[in-house]
Amino acid sequence: MSNHVAVDVGSNGGTVWVGRRDADRLDVSEVYRFDNGPVERDGRYVWDTRTLLDRVAEGLVAAEREYGDLETVAVETTGLDFTFFADDEPMRDPYFYRDPAVTSTLDDLLDRVGKRDVFEQTGINHWNVPNSLWQYHYQTQSAPDLVDAADTFVMLPQVLTHAMGGTVHPDKSIASTTQMFDIESGTWATDLLDELDLRTDILPDLKEPGTTVGTLDPSFAPALDSRPDILLTTTHDTACAVAATPFGADDQTFLCTGSWFIVGIELDEPRVTDEAFAVEASNEYGAEGTTRFLKDVTGFNLLEYARETWESEGKPHEYDAILDRMADTEPFGPLIDPDGDLFMAGTLEGDIVEKIQRYCRETDQAVPTGVGELTRCLLESLAAKTAYALSQLEGAAGVESEQLNVVGGGVRNERFLQMMAGATGLPVVAGPVEATSIGNLLVQMNATEEIESIAEGRRLIRETMALDEYTPANREAWTATVDRMASLVE
């Protein structure tokens, strides 16, 4: 069996997995886990790429030690973030997308090109997170000498794999997150960038997922005996997660849970329509040329920041403890819009608990106080906002979902999954937890012809991995709760 290595770099941590095709089953195992998060450096919140590369090297050594020679390796990360290269080296660490500064020139950007124009050229219409386009515009305004001196624009996954021995060419899935990619033609949206006076000559050629872009350099992880090929998986983590979503023949609706929630429908073609624009839907490129028709909802990162506050105050903060406290509170209480202006900067700055309470006061709701009430407020808000977003997507795509497939960290949270079933009115099929890394591995196996297609990989997941199911309950109360969320949003 060939050993493939998936490196998953998320906003809060990372993992290294080994995957193999063993007859009619997938053999996948986590071999290494590490912490990650933005660091403040020279007045910017950035990705600590040097430390990340050290952790990746340690993970590869752990993988070889346990499984033997490695055949391929691929890295995927969150979307959006990038840096500039000069003379084949990074000029500085990439901004972390939640640095509040990168939104400071958004008004100027929208004065020059309207949201509808951006959507028609890119298929991207979410404005609750600073896409690469915002960052590029901001850096052109704030650091023009740096941008003028750049040779190449390099996305975060390629910053890492270039240091490992790969090229800087991004795959189309990560490019499609940038709001700089033409979803119809599969090329950079150069007309849009020209309108904004942003350099297009430094944009690298785009590649399809599965392309080999190099071999692990001898200087990287020198303790390794093997030198695996470096592949482009779908280097955007959501694209990987959806690749490993175990859809059956009639399934196409997904929810990827983590720091962000991405709710969507897998389609054969993008939807760049009036209906899609009206509900602020976006189109992203997926494995085998599919389209993820989706909306982003600020996810568990709000709860993570609340947990950090509670820990600093000596209050219960572990998941079992806060969920137990939540169980002692009344359901269907106050709600927040997780994507409201108070939370848009991502709480890198400010007290999330104070912001939740302020939001509830300003919207004439009861103010949650204890750990249990605040936890319930956050989780019920996430379920209601996600259900509302899904109903908008279904209407714009003309799709009636039969079930909701949930992957990612939320799969561990049974109480939340029951909330999602109630809020959407759909049966929920939950798993796998580590869909992102498994999807990374499936793209590698497809590229090396160990599986015939992503559909075959999904079949193997359904047949060999444990999946849990949840049935909708409390529908009347949940319908009213989703309606309350709609009134807050609208």
C-alpha cells in the first residue's frame, strides 16, 4: 500500500494524517497534531509560517516512523490569506484574515466596484469575512512599495509547500476563495483587478487539484529517508472537507463545522444569478470541477473566544462542563446574529461575552449571563443562522434537500447536531470528524489512480466509517426560532 500524507493547517491548529487504500476500505490515521493561531508581529496579526513549517516537518517524520516510506504529501489550509514573494522568497508573513486592519479600505474598494460587479465576475458574494481581494486592495494602499517590489502573489498553502520544495502555483479551489477568480472561466478575474488598479502580472498560473508540483527538498525534514512527491490537493480546507462528505446518490447538502460554518449544496455548475446575488450566496471551485454553492456563517470561533474568557476568569470552560451548564437552562432564549457587525472583526480584539450581552440589550432581548446561558445563546444562534442560510440557498438553487450531511469538529457535539436537525427540519448524517484531512487524502489517491473518482472515495467512507444520524424534533419551536433569526438579520 502507498502511504499518502495529508497536512491540514487550520486557524486554531493542525494535523498530519496518513492514508492508504486497503482493498475495499480506507485506512486513515492521525499521526501528529499541533497548535496554531495568529501571532502579533510588527503591528500585524499574521500566520507564523516558520513555526508551522517546523511542525509540518515533525509530522512527516512521525508519519514515516510509523508507516514507512511516504509516496505523496499535500497541504491544505484555510482560504483567503497570501503574501508576496520577491526573488523566490516571501517578503513577510501572510496576514491572518481576521486582522481588523484589512477591512479599513473596504469602503474605498466598494466605491470603485459594486458588490454586484464583483459577484458577476467572481461568483463570490460573502462580505462577512475579509477575502483576498480586500487584503490585496488594503496592502496596495498601505504598503505600496512592498507590492511594487513583489514578483509573485502566493497563497498560504503554497507559501508552505514552496518551502518544502514545491512551486508557487495554486490550485483552483484555493484561488476561488479569493474573490479574484472568475468562477465561469476558471482563470483569474483580471478585469476586476484592473478596475481596482491591482497588479495582475504577479498572479501565478492556476493548476487543477491533483497536479504534482515538486518533490520534498532534501533540506526539509532532513531526518526523513523518503522524499515524497508534493501534490496539489484541493488546497482550500473546505474543498477537502466536501470531497470527503459521504453523499449518497441523492445527497448534495453539506455543513462543514469548525471556526467557520460553511453550509452549501454541491452543484455541477456555478449559480451566478439574480436569486443567488439576492441571498448573498457564493460559488467556489471543488474537486473534479464541481461547484460549492454556499454561505459562510461565523462558527465555533465565537464559542472558543468565550471559553478563553471563562478560563481566564476561573469559570467552567471545558466542553463537557459548559454543555452540562447549558442543559440546566431554558431552551429557545436570546439569539445573536453571529455575522453581525459586532462580531465581524472576529473578536481578536474585545470581550466576546460583553459583545454578546451588548447585542442582546440592543435588540431588546433577555441578556444571557452565566456560562450555561451564554453557551445556549451561541449554539442556538449558530443552528438558527445556519438553517436560515440553507433555506436561502435552496431557494436560489432550486433544490429541496433530503438530508443534511455534517462534517468537521461539530460532529462531536451531539447536543448541537440535534439542534441542527430541529432547526433545518432535515435528518442529519454526521461524520467524519476529520473530513478535511480525509478529503485531502482522497484527492491524492485519485491523482495516483488508487481510487477511480471522488465518488468512489465517498462510497468507501460510507461503508467503512461510523456515521451518526439525528432526527428532527421540536419543530414548532425551532421554526419560530429560525423566524426570529430572520428578523434579526433582515
